[in-house]
Amino acid sequence: MNQPEGAKETHSVYIPEHFRVRRHEDAIAFMRANPFTILISSTDEGPYATHLSLFVDGSGEKLLLRGHVAKANPHWQYLKQQPQCLTIFHGPHAYISPSNYTARESVPTWNYAAVHVYGEARIFSSESDVHLMLEELIQTFEPPYREQWESLRQTFRENMLHSIVGFEITASRIEGKFKLSQNRPRPDQANVMASLEKSADSTASGVARMMKDLNLGKIAEKKSE
């Protein structure tokens, strides 16, 4: 995967090469499809995490993430003190039974997809900047809500804007891992997909869809002579 300009070729998560996401656009698409993240910061007391949704801006040369936390949440203060942070985008996941494999000597595993974004945060709290960030989030997650938001009392909206703190993260490094049975023979991949597609669990069926999108499990057709 292409790293932002100036990024060093270092890795902070274990990724066997057959699971590594190499195309930058695949990582961006995954992040936009799975915008509910875990934001992690380092503090003097140890790691601090917040679960929140983010707007993913990949339109320019740099990848930018924008969102907000409640002013009562000390995370914005931690970001101000230590801008370096980690954002984890996590997607579908599922238990994989060895009964899907043709080889009897096999063990269970777990298929999943995740993208880690390392970067530096900038805090903003002015009403204009926070309002612009909220506009992006509304346009991303529920455009029709804009009419309702603009119809609310001005004092209510101002109170809401004053109760949050916005931030923007400039990505310095991106690492993506799609662990989707790429290391297994195609018949095993096909069996895994068939098993997961039967599941009523949307996270399991989501893994099957990702595997299908990667063209896993397909047996090459023999060319006719």
C-alpha cells in the first residue's frame, strides 16, 4: 500500500505478506465503508481509547480524518498534549472452523479485516470549524438530517456546538490487513465462503462478501484444446 509522502517503511502490527493490503484505494474504500473507529492515544497513565465515527477525506495528497468528541471526554486534551495517535478501522470478522478444510490436520482460526492509521492530530473548537466538520458528517451519514438540524432553535444548536471539540488527524502511515484465507487452497476458500454465507450473523456473511470481492475460492477453468 502506498504510504503518505515522507512516511518510513516501518510496521507496528503483524501482517503476513499474503494478508497485507497493498493498494491505497482499497484501504480508503474500506475505511469509508467502516467509519466507526477506535481512536487510541498515549497518556501518562497509559493508553486511552474512544469509540467514534470519522469522516475520511482522501481527496488530496494526504489522508485526513475528521471527527469530534464530547468536551467532557478528556481525549481531546490528550490529543492536544500528545498529537501522535492511532485510529483503528475494523470490519467484518468470523470464526473459521477447520471442518472447512480438506486437510484433516488443520486448526481453527479467525478471519477479519482492519486498517490502522497512524498520524498527528490537530484540535479545533471554533464554531465555524466545528460546524463545517458536522456538515461533513451529516452529508456522509444522513444527508436528509441537514434540514432538521437547520430547523432547530439557534440556542440549542449553539449549545450542541459548544459541547464538543473537533479534531483532524493527518495520516503519516497506513497499514491494512485483510486476513481472509488467502493462504489456503482455493477449495478451502470456497468451503469457507459457502459456510459463512449460510450464517445469520451479518459479520460472518460480511467476511464472505469480502472474500468474494477478492475473487477467492474460484477454480481456474481449463482451456479447451
